[in-house]
Amino acid sequence: MSENWRIRFSVLCGASALALSVVTGAPAQADDSSGDLVEVEMPADVQIVEGVTPEPGAALPSLEGTSRATAASSTCLGTTSAYGSKGCFQHDGDIVWAYDSEADGMSAAVGVYTDYGRAAEVCINSLSAGTWATCNKDYSEDGNVRLQVLRYDGDTGKFYQPEAWSGWIPVDGQY
């Protein structure tokens, strides 16, 4: 009898631990807001760059994303999105694109990290919801960049989850 009790207790503890790990380990979906935004700690040396309105007549990135196979010179690579923000990298001109999809008082933010030691930079779209902003940079053609998409509160200077990361994107666009 006491052995049955121990088995049942072990099963109950195991099930409880599994349920807790599922609840606490599940990431927020890209287009879902968790309601309570969680602050993201950024590198101390991160540079914040205000995005500007794209040049008149510039082809805007597709909100559907792109594939590696369609990497033309004006294609935006590494399309990544999280609640309220979308970002990508255009290798022809080294342009970082940031799209703000939510009218929530915050801005879209696209962090750019390199694999060759350059300080992280964040392109902020504080123009308005429903717009694209660009940050024209100059990265090493033999390096790679990685994008981090998240929200930014300009009043406090803080960044918030949910966030999403791209894979490594070759600066020259050649996969």
C-alpha cells in the first residue's frame, strides 16, 4: 500500500514539474502581446540611431518576408518580427529597415549585431505606427549581421520584449 502511494506521489510531482516548465518556458508568439512588457537589457555600448523616412520612390520591404533564394540587390534579408515590430537588412547599401505595426506609444526597434566585433546599434522607428524607417549603415562586406527586433519606449529609453532574433545574414547578401 505504501509503495502505491510513493508511485502516485512521484507521478504527481513529475507531472507538476512538466506543467510548470511548459508554462514558464513557452515564448510569446511573434504577433501576440503578453500585456505586461518585460524590459530587455541591452549592451552598455549600444548606439541608438533614429530611423528616417525611406527615400521617395524606394521599394518598401514586403511584410510577408523573403527567402534566401530571392536575394536580389534590393531584397530585404533576415525578415524578423515580434509584437509591434518588424525588421530586415538590405545588403545593397547596408540599410536596416524597421516597421512599427502597433499604435501603442512605443517605437519599433531593430538591433544589429556583427560577428566581427563592431559595437551593437539599434535602429529606432519613432515616425508612427504603420510606417517603415531606415538606418543607412556601413558594415564590413566579409562579415555577418544578426537582427534583434523588439519595442522601445523613447520616454524612458528602455527596450521591451517580446523580442525575436534573425539568423546570421551575410552583409554581401551571398548565402
